[in-house]
Amino acid sequence: MTVSPSRARDANFGRITDEGIERLRARIGVEVPKEPLLHVFNEHATTDTIRHFANGYGDDNPLYTDPEYASATRWGGMIAPPTFLTTTGVSAAPPLSEEQRERGGGALAGVHAFWSGNAIGWFRPVVPGDRLVERRFLHSFDIKQSAFTGGRSVVERHRSAFADASERVVAHWDRIMVRAERESSRKTGRYTAIERPRWTAEQVDEVERALDAEAVRGAEPRWAEDVRPGDELGPYLRGPLTLSDIIAWYQGSGRWELHPYRLARRNRRRHPGFFTRNAFGAHEPVMRCHWDDAYAQETGNPYAYDFGQLRTAWCVHLITDWMGDDGWLWALENRLRRFNYIGDLTTVRGHVTATQVVDGRHVAEIEIHCTNQRGEDTAPGRVLVLLPSRADGPARLPGPEEPMPWSAVDSGGAAAEAEGSA
């Protein structure tokens, strides 16, 4: 593992210790600066970067890919898919002080992090020309007993606010991460009995037919008056997941860990815990758990697995196709409860659980699920969608200060703790 000399001698590297937890506590509320060259994939939103991101998860919605088509919509031009935010956001934070670095330095160094959920609110569209500022920090964390590792895990909540050049808030995004010891995860062997599926030509043809049946609502309004609890969305079939799918996601979304040569060396100096030596001794980022079966097994998994944000993009894709150009995705909460391995087939479904009118806005609440071929729901969640009304007109965008009108019952299971995720 490529670490500084002091860490190389640290027997606690990669372990969850009381000292590491206290160092993590010192990071709460401290805004994290981002280095533009390495940490921001898209400093500016453009027609190309927006289209590339949409293509990265298989979305051909012309609202996100065709400027001429989009110019005739209520938005007057292309807008970005909701989860495009993960690729952007320059920093407004000053460099950390020496005291901050000392107090929080090395917190849980080498402890693997799994993206395990999201809580997002969207308030205005991202359009070509936008340069967003992201302010992010560790909001809180909890210490849990993990079924995945058999020991302690740390569930972190990282909070971001995205704003445009006029300082208007575009979105709030809470990312939930589970920190788990690789060695402990490997020893439990919880998922080692999972076998990679083999798909017949007939089964793959069935997936092809399902893809042909998908439809973008587009310019035809999804009127609020026509939506009822129980209405179904999907199914959308995603998979069988391939390494090519992982590459396509990287092409559209980018990752700060994946830089070669000088830039990789610069990254290793800044973030040594994100890199280990591969089978032939060269440095590689820990992100290779998404394409390298052997390394994924070091994290306690039998095979390489997808990205939590890719699965979240699939769920959003289902919603945006359904709601049409005039709808607005207001909020999403989900949990990534199981790993989605290369070879797995995911069925993405949704159904309307409630409709209501709040301050003149017509809101549909939708439960979403991602079910694999083993019958496991790997990503339960729920969303709020604003729809146009024949009586009340276009969907009016919400403000960041407005409470989100979730129903009393958490139908999507989004508040449940994730056991392990990607």
C-alpha cells in the first residue's frame, strides 16, 4: 500500500479505532476544499458534458441530449439530468489550517468506504453555461454493529449545497457512506456463496425486448389529475451488468481517483489511503473494486460491483422518463442495501404511493425498487415529483427552505440502515 512512512508503521491503518473516530469527529462541520484539476470533472456545464453524462447511464432523453428539441420545452433549452451534479461543483472553501489538518488528519485512514445512500433536493435546473459551487462537509456519523464485517462500522453523512453564479441554491445533497474494515469484511465471508449468473440467449433477448419497450414521455404532459396511487412505473431492466457498463459510466461521470502518471502521483501524495499495489506491484486506486474481481474480494465481496450513483441514476432515469418535460423531480431518498455485481440483472420499478396538493403544487410520491435476479431489493427508495395541472398550470419549482411533504409512512424503506453498499 502506498502510504507515508509514518502510516506504513501504523498498525491501526485500515482499522476502526477510538483514536480514528475522535479524529473523524474533529472533521464535523469543516468545509472540505476541492482541487479543481483533480477533483472537479465538469467545472462548467455544457451541451457536451450534459449529453455525455446522460449517455453514461443510457439516457437518450432529448431534453438532455438535443438542444433543438429542448429549445421548444418550458425550459427554453437543454437542462442536465438531476444527478449530473456529481460531476461538477468547484470549491469555495479556503485551504484547511494546520490545526484542522492535525486534528482530523488520518481519520480512519485506509478504512474502506461504501456509498450507501442519498437524500437529495433539487430546486432549479442546471443549464449549459452554469459553473456551480459546491460547499461540502461531514455533517454527522454513527457507529454501528455491522452484519457485513461482524464488527464496528461507521455510517457517515456528508452534506453538500450546490449554488450557481448568482448564489441561488440549485440542490442539497446528503451522501451516506459506510466505512468498514476490509480485513474484517473478508473474514466474515458473508457474500462468498453468491455465484455469478450465466444468461441464456433467450434471456438476453428478453432484456432486449424490454429495452425496446421503454418510452420517454417527453413533450406530452403527465397531468397531475391523471395520476393515481397504485400507478406503476417500469419495469426498466438494467444489465446483465458488464465491465463495458462500468466504463461507460466512468466516461460520463468521471472520477477524481482515475488519473495517470504525474497526476496519479499527485493524487497519491494527497490521498495515500486511496491507493494500493495491484497483483503485479503497481499502484492502483481502491476504486478498482468496481472492475477487479480479485480486489473486490479483499473488501469481502465475491466479484466487482457497480457504483451506488449509477444505480441511483437508473432510478432517476425511470422517474424522468415517466414525468415528462413539464415535470420536476423535487426529492429523492434511497439506500443501497446490497451490492450489484458484474453479471447481475436489475429490474427497476416504481409505483405511486400518494398524491397531494401542497401550496398549489401537485405532488406525486413514488416508491422505487431495484431488484436483482436473486430477488433482493438492492436500492429501495422514494421520490417526490411535481406535475403540471390542467387547473393550476405548470409545476412551480420549490425553494430550498420549503419542507418536503413526505407521507407519514416511509413506504420506500429509505430510512433503514444499509448493511453494505457500493
